[in-house]
Amino acid sequence: MNASTATIAAPNAMSVPRAARKPEPPPKTASRGHAQDLLFERTTMFFALFVLAMLVGILGALAWASVPAFEKFGLGFFVTNVWNPVTGQFGALAPIYGTLVTSGIALLIGVPVSFGIALFLTEMCPAVLKRPLGTAIELLAAVPSIIYGMWGLFVFAPLFGDYVQPALARTFGGVPLLGSLFTGAPSGIGMLTAGVILSVMVIPFIASVMRDVFEIVPPVLKESAYGLGATTWEVVWNIVLPYTKVGVIGGVMLGLGRALGETMAVTFVIGNAYRISTSLFEPGNSIASALANEFNEAADPVHRASLIALGLVLFVLTFVVLACSRMLIAQLAKGEGRKT
């Protein structure tokens, strides 16, 4: 066999089919990167599942501790307007009513004011005032709630009772249906006062979120609208709000969550009376203020279980509000049509 025949009979490595070659081991750097990615994925998954487990654990603990109250009062606990620790009769209707009314007042006042603040800071504020005003609004969110409560009790409530409540009674007292909301003695303490204090507390949160989402609108969209002759209000209503509606709703829900769960500020000014009245001047109660006032003194197991049941109601109420906001956002997204 000559050299040429030997060369043909023993092909070199380049002529071996690719599938028949022995796979080379991956580089060590690639395997190390895959291990890091896997570790990062498992760690973040653990954090997410831990939060979910903690949420379920809190819900389960509240439900378990509320069993004695539900065993004694049943579903009537939610529709009974009686709270008497002496006789052992407890109903959650008055605190639920006070929580919803004060939170509704807070949103009715806080959302328009927050929208105006965010609109002014993003569209009309001079550059020299934009940063100081924005910082001042954000600093209001850092004020402790007990400071709001003390200010509301010693400063705001006397002025509110001496000047604002009498003016509201004179203005709206004779209006059918609406007049019933502004009747009674103008003492300065009541659900209207608590709602106004809550509105002051939620304005920094809502205004900050609205300002941030308004600033992310592409300038070219607003400039195009201004170029076509649109006014500032038309630009905000037709360009800014449709572009940022999800963020705006999120800011409103953030403020509502703060209002629903606020404790000390409401406890100072709401009056802490277990009653349901159509008049906003009358004292009332909320779930958070009831827990703050009575939990340390609840020696009776049924009393303590009833207070924990109030906490469970507040937990579920917050969850329902969050679910409704997500449904609203989904409906708005559906109205935009399918993205292509």
C-alpha cells in the first residue's frame, strides 16, 4: 500500500461526520453563569412565595382567632349595630360604616386636590418652584399619624367646629336629602372632621404618584397637541390622563388603602362612639380606632375575638378594594383594543 492509499484509508479528523464527534465539555464560565442564574431564580421565587405564605398565614391567624365571635353571633356580627362589652353583645356594622364614610370623604377631597397639585407641578409650575414644592409635598407623607391626630384635636377641630361646621349647616341645612348630612351640634369632633384629616394625610401619597406618572408622558405627544392648538386642560384630559390612567388609579388606591387602615389620627378626632348617624357632624367610630381603643382592655375571650374579627373585616375590605382596582384597570385595558 502506497502513501496515497494509506491517506485515503485513514481519513483525518476533518472528514469525520459532525454527529460522530465526541461533544466537547462546556466552558467552565458558562456552567458557572448557569448556576448563578438558577440560584438567582430560586432566591427570587423564595422571596415571592414567602410573602404569599405570610399573607395567607396572617389571614388564617385572624380567621382562627375570630372563631369564638362567629360561633356566638354568626353572620349577624356584620349587620348588628350594637357594641356593649358589659352585656357581651358585639356587632361590626358601626365601625364598618365609619371606616367607609371617612375613607370616602378623604377620597372626595384628596383626589381632586392631588390632581391639581400634580397638574400644576408638571405643567404650569415655574422651574424655580418645582423642586421646593415637590419636596414639601413629599415631606407631608413623612409626618407621623399621631402628629396629625394631635394637630386635628387641638388646632383643627376647634376651628372647624366654630367656623366651618356652622357655615355648612346654614348653607346645606335646608337642602332636601343633602341637609341631613349637616345637622346636629357643631362640636368639631365627628366623622366629617376625621374624613378631612384623612384627606390631608392621603394627599401627599396620591399627589406624588400622579406627579411621577404625569412626568413619564413623552414630551412629543404633548408638544404635538399644543402645536395643534390644544389648551393645557385639553392636553391633560386627552393626552396625559389616557396615557397614565393605570398609574393614576394605582395612586388613588394607595391613598384609599392609607385611609382605610389609618388608626391614631382617626382615633383622636372621630369621637369613638358606636353609632350610625346620617349626620357627618355626629361622632362615630372606625375599625382601626376601635382596635386601638379596646384591644389592650379586652379581657373577655368573646370581646377579644370580636376585635380580631374587626381586623379580619378590615383585611378583607382592603383586599376587595385592591381586587376592584385591578378589575377596573383590566376593563380600561380591554377598552383600548388588542395590541398588534
